[in-house]
Amino acid sequence: MNTVDKLYKRIKSNTDSLLGYPLAKDFSYQQFAPFLDLCINNIGDPESTSTLAIDTKEMERECIAFFADLLSTNMDDVWGYITNGGTEGNLYGLYLARENFPNGVVYYSESTHYSVKKNLHLLNINNIVIRSQENGEMDYEDLEQTLMLRRDKPAIFFLNIGSTMKEAIDDLDKIKAIIRKFAIKDYYIHCDAAFLGSVAPFVTPKPKFDFSEGVDSISISGHKFIGGPMPSGIVMAKRNHRNRVANSVSYVGTFDTTITGSRNGLTPLFMWSFIQKFGKEGLNRRVQESIALADYVKDKLNELGLNAWRNGKALTVVFDKPSDAICTKHQLASEDDIAHVICVPGIKKAHVDLLFEDLAKEQKALEKELVLA
Ligand SMILES: *Cc1c(COP(=O)(O)O)cnc(C)c1O
């Protein structure tokens, strides 16, 4: 087998066995193969065409309009673009927050994605880490005590709408109550909905995190619940925030409103075709199927005595970390003494059953050892 065939085989087989990361697998974009022979570039602002006219911005705008609707708003009030992933969307939200409040302080919990610390460092914004509760949600008492001492500074809240390890959702109502309690006038709310941005709108009760709740910006990953052959994301923000940072650039004939100059033109095409194919109804179906699979996984793990639990109707099932061999084989992310399975479209019962078989085998071996000892 040649090198490239070997590489393909490795990635394909590792994709099939992957259970611990939030990456949907049920996609195919073969129909767009002819585009692989073209250079596509969505340089600059998605709403203004560039002199460089080899773009998919029309599709990009349709994707953004779809997400605006999903997040309870419309294109008059918000603006957005397709990013290279959730990290870029979070960087963008924090950038807008800083341009709004240069002397603001960012509050975010211990459960926050590792990339956020780096984003804050890049932007050089003051920031304070708030303790997390056992379930991964922000500790609101710690937030309250921390804020009490800094009521004079604008507050920038960086909230997890599905934390990476435990899929915890920070409670917007509780944050708002604290804002009212301390009469904080200058504040900005960014929601990191990397995984749940396209899931939460279809869960009942619906977690509060969208523009109808008055949040300022939201970041979502495109390659997680929606899925796709390369990383992507969506960032959306109130239009006035975007206007504050818009500079016109004559060299490319568009506004330099995005983090990178040249931007991926394939991912908007893929996302657009996903939306054509699934729409809101199809997304809802995928969410309900994933929730049902998570129910099954949790029950099975508990039958094996592994203390499985999840936050509400989360697609992430947390349980006692098994051996390194099992974590490696099934690509289970782990932290301290816990691991998780994330139930995304494309994972079938047969896949998780293989994990349960391995876990059961390992337990039998352990019991045998105990008996012998
Ligand atoms: C995955 C994730 C990110 C980072 O998103 P990328 O798309 O990998 O850049 C940020 N926040 C949370 C909560 C995530 O789960």
C-alpha cells in the first residue's frame, strides 16, 4: 500500500472507532469534488463582495441567516461569518467585547475550553477565573463575590453553553440576577456554544443563551454537531459591535471585519448544502436521535457499575475513567478520574456496544485478579 492509501486507511479506521470527541460523522461532500481543483477565497467581510471574485459569500450569507433564525434573531440586528472553528469565534467575541470596553474584566469558569486563556492573552484583557461546580457549571457564589469587589469595571461574561468535558451550561438567568444585584451598567455577554449551538435550540426545556436573551455574541463550531471534512465555525454578534471594528480596505475592496484576511470558501459551501439537506427539521431529528443514544449509553455504563451521569439531556455521558488501553482504542477524552462518550450523529449502537464489550472484558479480568489475590 502506498503512503497516501495507508494514511487514508488510518484516518478512516480511527474515525470509525472514535467515541470521545464531539465530531459528527454522517456527512458526505463528494458532490463538491470539482471545487477541489479551484482556489476559493471568501476574503474579508461576507456582506461585501471583493474585487477578488472567487468566493462562496452568497452561500455564507445564507448560512448566517439560517443561524440568525435558529438563534432567535434576524439579519437586521446581527452580523456573522464562517470561521475556522469555535476558537476563532471566541477570539472574535472577546475582541468585540474589548473594543466595546477596553478596561473591562472577563469572567469565565474553570471548565472553560483551554483555548480561551490563550485568546485572552493575545487580546491582553484583564480576566478572572471563576470556580466551577462539580457538574462543570459556573459557581455563581464565587462569581458574585468576585464581582462585588469590581463593580466599577465593565464586566465581560464568557459563558459555556456546553463545557468541553461535562457539557455543562452556565445559567444566564443567574448571571443576569447578579448583574441586576450589583447594578452593573456596562457589561457584555459572549456565549461559547461550540458544541451545543446547533443542538440547544431543539432541546426542551431550551437552554437560555441566544439573542432573544440579549447576549452580545455567540460562537459555534461547524465541524462538531453539524460535521464536515475540515474545521469550521460560525460567529454571530450584534451588528453595532461589528460596525465598531469595520475598516474599509481598498486593496481588496471589502471591509476587514474578520480575524483572518483570506478565508475558507469550501466550508460555507458544505454548511450551506447541509442546511439545504437537513434544515431545522433534520437538525431536530439528529438532536433527538443523539439524546436517545445518550440515554442508552448512560444506562449501559451504569449496568457495568461505572457511575455514569450527564447534565440534563446532554449528549455527553461522563463516567469513571477506564484503562488507558480502552481510552486509546476508543479515543475517549479523559480528565483526572473521569472520561466521556459524546453521542453525535454517525455513532451507532453497534459502535458503543464495542466499547461496552471491552469494558466488560476488562472488569472480568479485574475480578479474576481479585479472586486470585
Ligand atoms: C471545541 C470547543 C472549543 C474550540 O472549538 P474549535 O472548533 O476546536 O476551535 C471551544 N469551546 C468549547 C466549549 C469547545 O467544546
